[in-house]
Amino acid sequence: MDGFDIDKIDDVIHGRVRLGIMAYLAGVGTADFNELKAKLQATDGNLSAHLRKLEDAAYVAVDKSFVNRKPLTRVTLSDAGRKAFTGYLDAIGALVADSR
């Protein structure tokens, strides 16, 4: 268990909803708010709070616009976010490997 280091787990990503956001965006790149809400089975307020935390960490970029007079919020995984997510997966992988 020499490689066991819990401090390598990124607390910004580690929450269930934030992990779901990061994993989904890693696959699709960009998603709109309602798409994320449906995929993650989150409420508007809950998803907004988690997106704000990821945006504050510069892991995602949030773009708000209007289409046909309706608000549209699109979320894109940033390069820093992709790097952080890859590091998170590596850290989780190392913890799992060390525990076997």
C-alpha cells in the first residue's frame, strides 16, 4: 500500500453529481443544462450549485444565451477540467489497485 495517498483525490470532482458532470462532459465535450439535469437526475438548484463549483475551479466553462427567446445554458469541459478529471481517474485507479 505504498502508493496509497487519499490526498490525491480531487475534492472538487469527488462529489457524486460533480463526478457525473465531469464524466458526462468527458464523453460529449459540451452539453446543455437540461441534458445534464436529465442524465444526472438533478434538480435545477442542485445542478446549478455543482456547476458553479466546477466553474470556479475552471474545470468547466458555462455559456448562457437565448435561442428563440428562451434561455440556453451550455457547459463545456475545459482543458484544465479534462486534465483534472484524468488525474482524478488515475488517483482512484491507484487507490483501487493498492487495495487489491
